[in-house]
Amino acid sequence: MSSLALNRIDRIGQHLGLQLQATAASKNLVDYQLINGVAVLTLRSPPVNSFSPAMFHSIKAAVTRALDDSSAKGIVITGAGRFFMAGADIPNLMKMAQNPDKVRITTDELQRTHELLNVIENGAKPTVAAVNGPALGGGLELAMSCNARIGLKSSLYGLPELKLGIIPGFGGTQRLPRLIGVAPAVKITLSGKPVQAKQALKMGLISQLVKSPKDLIPSAVKLVLAIADGKVPRRSALEGKIGSIQDAQDAIDMARVKARRKAKGTPHAAAYLDAVEAGIKQGGRKGIKAEIDAFIKCISSPSAEGLIHMFLASKLAPKVPELKGIKPGKIRTVAVLGGGTMGAGIVGLLLMRGYRVILKEINEKVLYAGVQRVIKTLESTIRKLKLPPQVLEMGMRNFVPTTDYSKFKEVDLVIEAIVENPKIKRKVFADLERVCRPDCILGTNTSTIDINVVGQDTKAQDRIIGLHFFSPAHIMPLLEIIRTKSTSKQTLATCISFGKRIGKTCVTVGNCVGFTANRIFFPYGGSCGFLVDHGICPYRIDKILREEVQMPMGAHEMSDLSGIDIGVHVHNLCKEAYGDRVYLSSIGALMYKTKRYGQKTGIGYYKYAGRKGTPDAKGLAPILKEARKGKIQMKLTDTEIMEAVMYPLVNESYRVVAEGHVIRVSDIDIVSIMGFGFPSHKGGLMFWAKKQGLKHIVQRLQHYSKIFPGMEKFYEPSELLLKEASRA
């Protein structure tokens, strides 16, 4: 096969439109260099060399040139910078998912890519991938189409497409099982997690590891020449043997059972396994056809659009336009005030990330308990990550427990995680201003209290900031960063950089009671409390939220987890700030009065043996009877319950947007997914709301504001929601 085959790809590509052709023509993203009789093609599209339409045309042009170059005996493909290629162009995927003509366009794009990869795999000249960094998604599929792969020890290999609600579309469903076996290929692809270079070598995904970057290209050139001279067999992954058909089928069947439990109605895992199974039974070439069909099914699904939106929103979230050009400060030593569940989680996280951490408590007894929590957090993390026990000892070397401020002059950042009491916090921050350096950032982990109140007794407002972690702090991915009008750009930039370094997705929000996360979710508990007070079973509400909305747990399960006492406190604060938009339920007050706080007391809406809860209908009955005295008892359908609980969240979110507390609407999607477990395949709360229909949401809110007694303000549509609905 020669460059003539690539001309057919041009004819297919013409169907994709003039805009794509113009884009491709305007950029050459592949360098061409002849080294010792080998054409070395270097992908150059920073930061990650993504497989964009322009990159496709540049690779095609470079491969054509190499095939026509009589001086070139073989082809080496490598990447510039830190990446080989990190997969598809995600914005282009979103355009594809939203295009009404997506089936034709997607089919054309996949077919022309397979034509190109077939030329790379079976063309007139052998090919070797010199993997200089992460080869992910389409990057790994490009590398697998080469006849051999050489990698650096720092390289990574993976197919993360299922995290976007799609499947590998450039041959990954067929080549990877033939290179490493069906069972490991399925495991890697379903998890979406990359494998390290040593593991890739052991599996047979790559044939050689190179220690030094300077040796990578010479080694690849040497290998491709050996293949060209017949000294090393030329291998086509798509023509490889699958091994035992029965073992392969067993692996598929086992994977289906596991995938079905996690699917929540999404099609991508099953579609991926269908494509692999087709290749097992019918061969790689027909497997490619099945892969294209399965990819089109997935890209046409709502879950793909939602997951792609969520991915793009998560990349946008940490970006604050006005911080351009601001260099973040360095954080080396962090002090955490308070060793409770939250404080200990933060300490454990920071120790695992290599920070020196000072934990301060009010006395030796409380400090000892805090240290034990930190150790427990570290031990559980080490077990989960399967790290050697020495990691605990290394972490503890950077840990300084104390009951005084004597070492606080060494601190770059303080994170206060004490009791949610404004007066106590004010005193603590006045003390911190006195004992810390004048450049030390003073952060509070408060989830609700106005940051200006916390720092009002100081003259350090420019370096006071909210750093709201979510529990458990060492696991939950979100960090809500709250800036006041006084917070300096330097302080904000440093905290965002710090958040990224500890592995968090940072969302910068404005200062108000509840900030963004707790503010948009206070109607969640309020609406559930109203419904329970007026005759709806709390267990029924939870079932609807789990099964219809697909929340990971019901509202009352969440309340038990976070603590009903804390929920009552937060709702009281919100009531002071937002008045009639907040409903204080009778059931919540009675649960607090009877000390049914949830998991921490072993009983709340559910009763607990360990962390597993079971309904306590008998125990709850007298409390419900008391809560419902003198109130109208309602009968509602499941859909009405879902709307009555979820639509007020959308309404309050539009108020947050209107008041300028978020930079972009999609930031609320990230907060809802990463902070409260809203299903990621639905794209987040605001993305889901638009799919529900804003006009429909307005109509239903207006309906409930009329029929629910005393809830006129609670359900009254906000001005911005009304405005956006009129445009929809």
C-alpha cells in the first residue's frame, strides 16, 4: 500500500465540509526530519498534541511524504514536548455530539481515520512509535497502529474514552485485546486509568523501554531499520491472534456483569464490550465496523454529551480571567487548626502530597484524638493506593502536632477547620494575624459563614480567603475557593495553584452565606423537609432521588452522613440570610431535639450498624406524627416529588449566577457533581436543567408556589431563570 491509498482519504474527508479543510490547510502540526534513512514525524500541537482534524491532516500529509520519499526506509512517529498524544480534540467531540447530522459526519471521520491508520500499519514502509510521554485515547490508538512501540520510563498508556461516554473509535477495541489479551484490555479500558511504562512492557504493549529521552529516537530509528531489513518481524496488531476464544468470551461475560451494575442507564460500557466481542467472533476487520457502529451509538447518547460537557467544564473551572500574568506564591508549610474529621482529612491529604503540616488543637487531649484521626486517614489512603508502609513513616516526619502558635512564623498558609461559630472564628483570625508572618495566607474551611465576618477583627482582609473542602477532604475532588472583594489577586492565584497541587478541582466563587455549594443546595433539604412535613415518606423521596435523578444517595441519607445537627445549623444561618426562600422543617427540628443526628449517633432517618443504614420506619413514626400535626397531608406522583425537590436547586443557582458569584454557569455544574454527587453523565445541574427545559421548570415552579401552602417565595422563579426561559 502506498500514498495512493491516502488519496482515498481525501475524498472521504471532503464530505466533512469546507471549514475543516480550511483549518487543516492553515496548520502543519507535524515536523518532518530524515535521520539515517528514516522519516521521523514529530507531532507538534501543544500542550498535548491532541488528535484534532488539523492534526489528522498533518499526519496524513507527513505519512504521504514519507511513503513517497525514496530516501526513507521506514517511519518513526513521536511527540514534541511532554506528550506523545493525549487523545481526541474534546471540543471537536462536543461539536460532533451536538451536530444534528452527527451520524454521517462521525461515520466519515472515523472511516477516514481508519484508512490512515491502516496505511501506517500495513503501508509500504514499516512504522515505529517512539512514545515520549502519555499516549492516551487516540494517541495510544495511533501508537498501536504502528508496527512496534518504544517508550520512555515516564510514558503512560491508556484508553480513557469511556469517561467521556464514548468508546475508543480508532481501533482501540480491536488492537489492544490482540496485543495484551482480552481480559487485561477490557480491564484497562473500562477503568479508563492509564498504565505505567513498566507494566506496559510486561503486558507486551510496548517492546522496549528507554532510560534517557536522548536515546529514544536513535533506538526507534534502529528498530524500524531492523524491521525494514527483515531482521525483526513486522507486526500488524489488527491481524494478531486473540488467544483462546472461550477465555476471551468469559472475560467479556464477567465484564458485562460488573459494567451493568455501574451503568445507570448509560450505553457506553455495553457498547464497548459489544465491539470487542464482535472482533473476537468475526475478526479484527469486522470488529472495526462494529466499533464504528458502537461509537456512533454512544456519541448520539445524552450521556456522552453530558460527560463531555462535564470534562470541558472541569478544565475551565480553575481559570480566573483577571489572574492572567499573576505568578502564584509558593506554599511549603501549612498549619491546620482543628483535628476533627475535616481537619484530620485535610492534614492527611497534605502529608500525602509532601507538605510540612502543623496541626494545632486547644489542649493535649483533643490534640491526641486529632493525631489518631490523621494516622487513621493516612493508613486508609496507603491501603487503598497499595503503597508500602514506609510511606506512613515518611509522612509523619513532616507532621508537627502542637497546642500553641510558637511555630506559626514558619507557616505559608493557615487552614482553619474549627467549630462553625462566627465569634470563635473571629477571635482565632485576630490571633492568626498577630502570630503569622504578614505574607501568610489565612484560609477558613467554613462551609457557610460570610468570610468578611470571619476576618472583620483583622487588618489582613487582602490575604483572607475561604478554602471549603468537602468531606472526606482527602477523597472528595472539589475545592470551593471563596474570595471577598478585599481578597488580593496574589492570594487567590496562590490558593488556586495550591489546590491544583493537592489534586483538587478548584472553583472560585463569590462571598455570600452558603457560598455557591451550600447555597444552591439549601433548597434540597428544605423541599424534602416540606414534603415530609406534609405527608410524603422520606424513604420514598430517597428512592426517587436515587433511581430517577440517579443521585448516589437520597437526601435523607446525605443528611445522616453530614449530620442532622450540622444541617439544622446551616439552615438557620441560611434562614437569617434568605428569609422566606428557606423552609425550616418541623421534622428537622424534632430530629435535632431527639438527638437523631445520623451516622455519628448511630441513628437518624436511618439506623446504622457501622456505616450501612437501614430504614427505621417504626422508630421514625412518632416523630413524623408530631411533625405533621396541623399540616395538610399531600399526595404526589414520583415526577412531582422529583420536580418539587430538584427544580428549586436550579432556581437558586440562577440567583447565584445573577449575583455574579460564579465566573461561568458551568462552574455550578462542577460544584453539583464534585461536591454533592449529581450524576456526571447528566452534565451537572445546570446542563441537566436545560435538557429538562427551562420553560417547563418555570411552569412547574409557578405551579408549586400556588399549591404548596406557605411556599410562595420558596418556589417563586428568579428573574434570571424567567429571562433565560423566555429565550429558550
